[in-house]
Amino acid sequence: MTEQERTFLPAAGKDWLLPLYDPIVKLFGGDAARQALMEQADLRPGQQVLEVGCGTGTLMLMIKREHKNVEVIGVDPDPKALKRARDKAARAGLSIQFDQGFGDQLPYRDESFDRVLSSFMFHHLPKEEKGKFLAQVRRVLKSGGSFHLLDFEETGKHGWFAHIVHAHHRLEDNTRERVIALMKEEGLDGAEWVSGRKRAFGQVAYYRAVRG
């Protein structure tokens, strides 16, 4: 199966929702949630940073605005979301590389990045692809590099926004224990739940792991 033939869940759940995605996510605290993920990553000048599932590029723009000496790359399978991301970066005058690709087939060399980040993407993946994605994260991380994950946490209760854009079966495998176990299974060291926060669109969790 070629990359063009593969299917994926769009950033907003459905293509027709994409123009509304950024304003709705911002209104209900999504940008604040991503800001906290960026701070958790503890970025330093000269580092290479990858966001997997970058969508419309909001987190990448945040990082580049605050860390001008960090090289940032975003990858996502959705060409429509990537076009919005590139347009946003161009309007802001920010140099950001956006590539089309899937999380379980990252188009980068081994040990390329100091940090890999992912926000609100992990639950999009079918169960059989989550481990493959985490194996790719470990592969592209430099030794001592860290992975920082933000996503919905399965608690049995969800905000209305999560119900609208994500089917429940996409969330049921996102328990804290399961996410941490998957990270460890794929060789990411020190996998841990960092914190959880309740947002209008649902309960979110922050995770961290490193490549030893």
C-alpha cells in the first residue's frame, strides 16, 4: 500500500470541520494545553525538534516564536492541514519545515532529533499502529533525547468536544497505564505520566520518556 492509498483521521475528525478547528481548539483551551507541553519539553538553542501529527501547525508556530534558535519540523499525513500550517507560518514570517508522512513511517534518519513532541494525535492511531509509532519515535531520537506526549486520557468521561470530533473507540485504548506500557514496550526509558488537566474538551494527560 502506498502512502497516498493509506487512510488517516483528519485533525478535526472530519474534513469539513477543518476551517473551524483552530478557533474551536483555542476557545476551549487547546492552545494553553500545547503551551504547557512546550514548556515541559525544556527546549534549548540549537536543538532539532520534531512534532508528529502537527496538523495545522499551531504548536510548531508557538515553539518557533519563543525559541527562534531551535530548528522545528512538523510531519502529518493530511495535506489539507499541512497547507494551513504552511500558510500560517508564511503569514507569521516563521521558517518551519512541514512534511507529509505517517507516524509509523517517519521519513527521517536515525537519531535526528533532540526532542519529539506529539499533541492530540496518539488517540487517532489504531491500536496496531501505536507501538509502531513509538518505535519510530525512539529511532529518530538522539541518545538522551526525550519524547513529550499530550493527548486525551481515557477516564470514562469525556467533554462534548471530544465526543463530537473523536469516536469513543479511538479513546478507549488511551488509559494512563496503557500509554506508559506501550512506551516501555518500544524501548523508551523512564516512561511516565507527568500530569493531568481537565479541559472543556475533556481530560488531557502529559507523558514523558527518553531514549537511553
